[in-house]
Amino acid sequence: MPFVSIRERLKEKAEEFFGCEYELFVEFTGLISWTRGARIGWHSDDNRPYLKQREFTAVCYLNSYGVDFEGGLFHFQDGEPKTISPLCGDCVMYTADSLNVHSVDEVTSGERLTLTLWFTRDSSHDEDAKLLSLLSQSHLHDRLPDSCLPQPPSCNMYWFSPKDDPNFKFGFDICWARLHALGYGIYFPQDHSLSEYPDLFSQDVQLVRGNKIFSQKFDSILHALQVVLFLYWKGKELDSTNSKEDSSYAEGLSPKRNVGVDYFKSEFSKDDALAESVFLYASSDVKEKQHRLGWAKLAAVAAAWEDYASNLRRELLRSFAHWRTSQSIYSVPYGS
């Protein structure tokens, strides 16, 4: 929600710069966190068959190289400038095709934050229309008490593989890898004898750390990841919460469950080395933080996340009538 006005300004600038006023639609908006170990090699932004609708890219830097993070320099393969040092408030725009092949160096410390937008001339890929359709179909107001936000899209959006991998035989699931990098395993409490990825993606899941399993069930692995990341984001605001281990929040991991954890790890990652090279950053820092972030705090943060998500849903509902009328998402004064 806070980025809607920024998104609209960037779209206007892209249309002005590339000479296509009133022709572009926002295909996807992504708030992207690059933490230590994150990098991406040479590529264009339309390099997969399902991305060919992308025509232009805008990368808006939300913090600065040398201040908030080290590494993470942006490089163009051809043309000038060859290298861009991210500076908070700067925005880089370029065509999404092979004319602008680019890469990002590995982040060596800190966290690199970008707001990245892709633009298209194809109205069928307009992210506003897709969201409005989703909200209309889901009857969001009827599901307000028990839905988690955001709703998971198709699971192949979270499967990372260096090659085209429609059958999930190589690579890894990004949600699992991020949880793994933060020191958590996953366990699905229901019968999983016939369940395989991607069927597991939308099933209830529990978090595991060390030899303990968290008692609370999450709606999906994405929901679990949302709560864990919310813990690292808002944890300091909940420092008054008792962070000591509490048996009412977690229990010992039985041998049977431990076998299940290993099974699910193999389903969500077909290439552990690749997953670790991409996401397993700052392991010593993570272990130090985990010592302070006990199960009681995780339970408190899970409840806080539900409140946070509920407030976001209410904002969506208040804006929905205006958005549906205009078929576009934009800021709305709620008093009007």
C-alpha cells in the first residue's frame, strides 16, 4: 500500500523516457530484499517464455551501497554506464530485452533493498486487473477472520532452477530455502504418504528448529515464512515478550517427525548446494539472533502478524469500490 503512489510516478517516468505515454501497464511490482550471499548472474528480464511480455524495467534503490550494505553492485554487459553503485532514491530504467543484459554482484554484508517494476504494453498482464479480479472472486470480506495475506500464487513462482524445470526435478523452493537459511525446518502434520511438491505447498505446516517443533500450525509454507520474516522485522518492538523457551509453545521432535522433516527437505530442495549458495548467509549471525528469539516470542509475533495482515485487508476493502470503478489501483482518501 505505501508504494502505490511511487509505483504510479515510476510508470509515468518510464512512459515519458521511452516515449510511450499512456501505453504501459505495470506487469509486476516487487519489493526485493537482497541479503548476504544474494546475487544474480548475467540475464535479461524477459529471459523466460512466461516473461516475454516484459518490455521495460525500473529499479528504485531504497538504501545505499557502502552505507547499508556492501557488494550488490549492478552491472550492464554492454553500453554505459557499465556499473551502478546503488544510492537511496536513485532509479535505473532500461529495456527488459537482450539489449540490456545485466547482473548484480554478491551482497557481502547488510541488506540491499529495491523496489522493482516491470512494464508491459499487453493489458492482459496488467497486475491491477489481476488483483481486482482476484479480490472479486475471493469474496475477501467473507474470509476476513481466517485468511492470511498475501494469498499464495501458483507454486511454480517459488521454484528456482537454473534450467527450465516444469516437473520440479532440479533446484529448490525459495520459501523453504529462506526458512532454512534462518535456521528453521518444516513439518507437515497431515498424512503425507502420497503428497509431493507442489501439492505440499498449500498444506498446513509447522516450524522446526533444532530438536523442537513449534506447536502452532500455519496455513502454508508461505504463511510460515511471512511470520518468521515479520519476527526479524518487528522483533525489537516485542522485546518485552518473554524470550525464554516455553514448553507450551514447542515440544520435542520425535524420531517419526524427524524422518518427516528430512522427507520434506528432500521434496522442497533437489539441489541443497544451490539453495545454500543462494540463501545460506550470515549463519553465525542467525544463530546469535535465534538464541534471543525463542518460541514464546515467535508465538507473540504470529499473533501480531495476524493483526497486521487484518489491517492490510481492511485497507484493501475500503479501497476496493474505488479501484473497481476505475479498474486501476491508486491511493484513495478513505473519508471520501
